[in-house]
Amino acid sequence: MFIGYLKAHVKGIIVWLTVIAVFAAVFGLFGLPCEAVLYGGAVSGFFGVIFFIIDYTAFRRRRKALEKAAEEITLTADHLPVPRGGVEEAYYELVRQLYGELKAAENEAAAKLSDMTDYYTMWVHQIKTPIAAEDLILQSTDCPEKAELTENLQRIEQYAEMVLCYLRLDSDSTDFVIKEYDLDGMIRQAVRKFSSQFIRRKLKLIYSPVEKTVLTDEKWLLFVIEQVISNAVKYTLSGEVEIYCEDELTLCVRDTGLGIAPEDIPRIFEKGYTGCNGRLDKKASGIGLYLCRKICGKLGHSISAECSEKGTVIRIDLSRAELEAE
């Protein structure tokens, strides 16, 4: 800040030193005593130091006020320092105009986002009605394609839930209900949802009760578990899916499917990234695992992936280092 002040007043300092040098040269040319020049310079320096202290204090105060306004993003007359001089007044007015335009743009963007969120939320709730109706029709129908149609209908319902989850995650308010939940209860719900796919694909499920409780939100963590199991079933053509617990509270889902290319491991949780298998499948959206990581981050958990010769292992660390109380 001090260097910045000197740079801002370098012209005034040069003029002051130039005046003293001119007086010294004139006194020297006329043969006048140098003591008069030194005395005048000392007096000028004394008053110059006093002026410097006062002006620098005011400069520091104004700079602090600007920094505080920038941190709080409150560019109002109550937070900005009073302008001094015509140039500062012009800059002050320019900042006020730009801030007004920024707020107007933010309000417009927020309104558009709110309208879009309301529309897609309504769409998801409306699409659930025909999905439920189709499910009832399939339950009362006995045809060779019933299992495959049921699986595709479940996938449509899952994609609709992903849309709703995507919209709600970035909203200002969430419906988190954080408390102790039985982990086995959530695992059984997820497995029951994909039981028909396990049977149709003839996949072996290896699962023993983990007998753990976890501090989390049941609905959002269940979405993560369902998404992980869905990927395991989707990319496992034959073999098995194993669900177990590692360490103290790390839920693992291992499959014997296609696996993940080593170069894809660091990026599979990125938004829109599908990887080699996704590009071959032509149906992957690259949103599922992205939502899983985002949800885990909001719940205080973490999720990671590991590829081995036998397939893929997804680990969900359900431990929480701290819990913020509202």
C-alpha cells in the first residue's frame, strides 16, 4: 500500500525536489549563502512530512474502505468512500452505473434460471404419471419382452430423477435431513430396485449385511448408491456384483464388468465426461457420477473409483469429519 501511495504521488514529489534544486542553483549562481537554502529546505521538508502523514492516513483509510466494499460486494454510497475531486467523482459514478447494470443482469439471470427450474421440476413430476401408468400395464401383462420393457422403463424413471436431482443440487435451499440411518436398509432398497435386471442379465449378487449406521441424508445417499449399482449392472455383461464394507465406514461396490480405462479414472467424475466405454455405448450422459460426487461433497462424504483386472470398484467413504449445525 505504501509503495502504491508513492507511485500515485511520484509527480508531486518530483516537482517538490525540482523546486528545491532550482532554488539551490539560483542561490549558487548569485553567490548567496547556502545556509538559507538548507534552512528553507528543512522547513519545507518539515511541512512536507506533516502533509505526507496526513495525506497517507487518509489514503490508507480510503483504500481500506474500498477493499471492504469489494469483499462484501456492497458498492453503495454507505460503503464507498466519499469522492474527492472531479476525476474521483467520475470514477465513482462509473462504478455505480456498472454495479447497477451488474445487479440488473444478475436479477435477469436469476429469473430465467428460476423459470427453467420450475418448468423442469413440473416436467419431471408430470412424466412420473405416465411412467407409473406404464408400470401398472406391464405388471398385468405377460409377454416375452416384459422384462426388457420394465428395465427400460426403470431407466427412464432414473433419468427423470437425475434431472430433478440436478436442478435441486444447485438451489439455495435443500431438503437435507441429516441423522443416523441404517446403511443396510438403503442398500436393500437399491438392490430391490434393480433385482429384475440382476435376474434378466443372470448376474450374481454377493451381499452380506454390513450392520453399520451412517450420519447422512437417506434420500440423497440412496440416489448415489442406486446410481453406482446401476452402472455396475449396466456395464457387467456376465459375472457378479459385490457390495461390502471396507475399513470403518467405506461402502464398496465391485463388479466384473468392462472396467475403466486407466486414463479415464481421473476424469470419470467430471461433468459430461463419458470415457472410452461411454463413447462405445453411445448412450452414456456423463452426468451420473458427476452428481454422485457433488452429492457426496454436500453430505460430507467422498467417492472414488479403482479399476482392476476383475472390473471396477467404487468406494464411498461415509465417514464425516465434522457436522455443521444450523
